[in-house]
Amino acid sequence: MTNASTEATAQLIEDLKARPASEAARHLGEIDAVPAYLALAALNPSFALDILAALPSAQRRTIVAEAAPEIAQQWSRNQSFEQGALGRLMEPATGVFAPATTVGEAIEALRTLIKSAFITYGYVTNPDGKLLGIVTMRDLLFADNSKTLGEIMLANVFALSPQMPISDAMRLTLNRHYPVYPVCDDQGMLLGLVRGQTIFESEAFEITAQAGSMVGVDKEERISTPMLQSFKFRHPWLQLNLLTAFLAGGVVAMFQGTIDRLVILAAFLPVLAGQSGNTGCQAMAVTLRGITLGEIKPGDGKALVFKEGLLGALNGAPIGVIAGVAMYVTANAQHSPNSIMLAVVTFLAMVGACMVSGISGAIVPLTLKRYGADPATASSIFLTTSTDIVSMGLLLGLATVMVPK
């Protein structure tokens, strides 16, 4: 490959990385089969599969026909696993030897293999393909050439399962820091290899997508996404947000008479909504982190909800005191005869709103997770609605009941 073609392929790889799979597939439609294959082979294997799936079948067959047999076979094997499963990240296992292979024979074989593949470990398997052990380059370097790999290999190898979610694999590998991991089925058969960098790249993308998902931004959307497509991704969620805003507005409308009588309450509605909203977001952030890191075990949900509710009330109390004092000073400056009662209402509403917001911040992602949805998907839209309704409803409802006419 010439320098010009190498640079063109490198640029194509970067272009594909900057696009979601559907747009990358359209871009790849203008590229010849050979450079298209070379670019796909250099991408995250799961992303490469998503691009292939989005291509027209004729073009997909043409690109796969250009692939090395082991790559094509691995792509086919990876496609059998669900989205989000570790098996979709597998690369072909290279540097695979029989236990009777001598160190000298393995070294000679590796001299050829390293010209076309990046090899970190040697893998020792039986004739059926069951993984028996691994051999490090250091062991090969210092061992006698006449020794067999079965004699110097490291047995009881840490391996990953292809069916496990990528997030689970990340947790298992977090403190191991191995550059590459073997992936084996339930019988211990070596199916492929997954690089630690690939695992963390995939999970990092999912984590960055959460921030957008919470406000209705599709994870397919990138900087390069056309404006019309971005509009289609975002607008339905804004319509949903408008609907939930009407619900909050409806609560305020229910207490229109109280607002007409105590106009000062209108100045404190956004204060309560903002403080309770932040309390809920804090609880939601901790809950999402716990879900992502696998810290929330079955049965932990009730304890978490109770903790976040109590923490919300504890945080709401000092904030409520300050807000109550502010209400008293403001009402007194307006010569209101109900200054003290308005301050008490503000305090109670703040404590109650923060408590309910903390509970909501834990319940929303836990509920989405329980029913199989992405816990981060549009969580903030539902959380904001609940906190607005509760905070405004509490302030106006308590004022209606407690402040004399």
C-alpha cells in the first residue's frame, strides 16, 4: 500500500468514527470495496458490524468478499450476539498453538504472524479449540527453545463470556489492566479476543450518550449529523416535554385564587422548583452511577429510595430555613399580615419538595431499569415534571390551607 493510499484509509477511518452507523454506511457507499474493508477492519468490531448491517446487501457482500477469511468468519460469529454483548467486540484469535509446540517453533511462527497481526499473548488450545493456557512474550524470550508451550504456559486463564454485557466486562477488567482478554464459551472454547481498549471505548461511548439521552438527544446524533436529521431526533422529546410542562402549569392553574390573593407566592415558585429539581438530579446521578457500576443489587432499591428521600429532607431543611427567612423579609416589606405563616409554608414546602424529589430521582431510573428500558433515557424529563408538580403544588396547597383569608 502506497503512502497516499495509507493516508486516505486513515482519513476514511477517522471520518467513519465521527459518524453514527447509518451515516457511516452512506459515506462508505461511495468507497471502493478494498479501502472500505481496510477501514472497517480497523474500527471497533461492534461499530463495524453496525455499519455492515446498514449497508445494502450487495455492497455488504462485496466488502466481506475482500476480507481475510479469519476476519469474515469473526464478523459472522460476532453477529450472532445481541447489541451490547461482549461477543460483538471480538477479534480473531491469533497466535494459537498446540501444547506440544516447542518454544522455538512458536517463535518462528510468530515471526511471520507479527507481520500481519498485533500479537500480545500466545494461546494454547487442545485439538478441539478449548483454551488451556496463555504464554507471555517474556516467557517465550527466556524459556529454552526445546521446552513445549504446555510446560511454560500459564493455566487457569481469566477469560470473558461472549454473552455478558459490555458494562459487566468493564467492571471485571477494571483492576486487571490486561491489554487483551480471551473470550470463551461455556465449554471453554476460544471464540476470539477482546482488547481492553475496545471494551473501555465502547462503554465510554455509552456513558457519554447518557447525558444526551436524559434530555431526549438520540445517541445516534453526532456533530456531523445533518440538521434535518437532528430535528427528527430531538423534536419528539420536546413535544413530550411540552406536555409535561402543561401538567405542571395545570397544577398552578388549580390554585389561581390563592395566587391572586397571595401574589408574593409567584416569586418563590421558581425557587422551590429549582432547588427541588437539583436535589432530584443529585439522587438520579448517584442512582445511574450505581446502576452503571453494578453497585445496586436486587433488593437494594427500597433502601436506596428511603436514603435519597431522607437525604432530600435533610438537605431541604436548612435550605427551607433560608427560603423561609427570605419569604418573611419579603412579605414583611410588603406589610403582609401573614408574614410568619408564609415563611412556615415556604419552609415546609421546601422540605417536602426536596424529599419527594430525592425519592423521584432514585425511582425513575430504577423503574426504567426494571422494565428493560435504558435508565438514562429521558429520565430528566420525567424527573423535572414530578419535581415541578410537587414543589409548586406543595407551596400553593399549603398556602391555601394554612394562610388565613
